[in-house]
Amino acid sequence: MSAINVGQAVVLGVVEGVTEFLPVSSTGHLKITEGLMGIPVDDQAVVGFSAVIQVGAIAAVLVYFLKDIVRIVSAWFRGLLHREERHNRDYRFAWWVIAATVPIVVVGLAAKPLIDGPLASLWVVAASLIVGSGVMWAADQMGRHKRGEDDTSFKDAMLVGSSQILALLFPGFSRSGATMSTALILDLDRVAATRLSFFLGIPALTGAGIYELKDALGAGVGAAPLAVGTVVSFVVAYASIAWLLKFVAKHSFNAFVIYRIIVGVVLLGLLSAGMLG
């Protein structure tokens, strides 16, 4: 018997696609949804499934930003082959993304037993949703929103990339929320912060999905639920990305802050009442 059936995979794919790039915590929402459906959130197969369907959301980013990615990757290869091309900003940016991914890979491998075990608790998710909301609100208020995408530096990329560790250790904090908040504190505008969050998330999330694939298949999740969840995640995430970029161009992050607090408080109530385990 598969740990997750096709119907559940559809629901989780929708949740993943909607929440992966919104600063509301896809991991937190997946765990809440799994809990409501009676799926054990700390089961290795379930943890693996969640990581694998993220690849669908990442594929949506690759398609949505295909022109930008082709330009950056092409510049990187040209720079590797020709010294004179190494002054190209896109060549440098490619290296920034690679370097900024190293911290989360190191921590992810070193802390995997904690991440898959005690830190996978719904109590941690609830607390992280609320605490992360405070961080996001403060960052949006503190940031001067005066720097655009062309003004980003290696230091920005490293700080924003390293902030992904918060979401890795505390599901509910939100990878997007952590990276966007850090970028706002560094005075990037909301659109630049959002786009930088997208680009820095590609290697980390893709690597996590590939790494977890063997556990997801080997521990009881069938190929059909994995495929369905990933495809649904891709379609929904593509629409979510398009909406988010339009939204942040004209609005603050306050709506996300309020939503996260509500979800966190409701989750604490459900856990306290014994309605979720």
C-alpha cells in the first residue's frame, strides 16, 4: 500500500504549487495538509514525497524564467572558456548562485536527522509561521526598497542564500519568506527580492528533490502519486509565480504576514485540542 494515494497526491501537488514561492511556507502547509488527511508527517516516504514534488514547482520557475536562465548559463559557460567574458555580470551572478547554495547543502546534510525527525513537528511549524511573520513584517518596514536587481552583489547573494537555512531547520518559517525578508533588509525592492529568491531557490530545491527521490520510492510512495503530484505542482506553481510578481510590484507583504499569523494560531489551537498530531 502506497503511503500516499493519487487523490492525496493531487491535493498535495496543489498545496505545493500554490505555496512554494509565496512567503507562507510550502513545507508548513504540506505538513498541515498531510496531518489533516491523516498522513504521518514524519514518515520517511512522506518527507521524500514532499521534496520530490518540489521539483515540479522548480520546473515551473525554469520555464517561467527560461530566457533569463539561458542567458545566465550561457554567460557562465562563455566565461569558463574565455577570460574576457568573465567581466559579464551574468557570469558572476551564476557563480554567486552556486556559492550561495553551499551553506544550505552543508547544513542540510549535517542536520538531516533533526530535519526529518524532531524539527518536522507541527508544533515547530506553527511557531515558525508566527515568528517568521514578525521577521517578514519587520524586514518590510526596515527596508528602504531602493535597490533593483542590477544593484545586487555577491554579499547580497550569500546572505540571502544562507537565509534559506532558517526554513530548512524550521519548517513553517518559509524559504521564500526568509530569502525575501533578508533581501528587503538589504534594501532591495520587493520585485528584486522576489526574483533573487526564485533564482537562489532553483539549485537547492532541485538538489533536495533528487536526493530524496530514492527514499520516496523505496519507502512506500508509488511512482504514480509522485508523477501526479509533481505535474500538478508544476501547473499550479507557474500560475502562482506569475501572480506573485504582479502582486509584489504594487503591494507590501502585510497580507502574507496576517495570513501566516492566522494559520499559525489556528494550527496551535488544533494541536492543543488534540485534533492534529
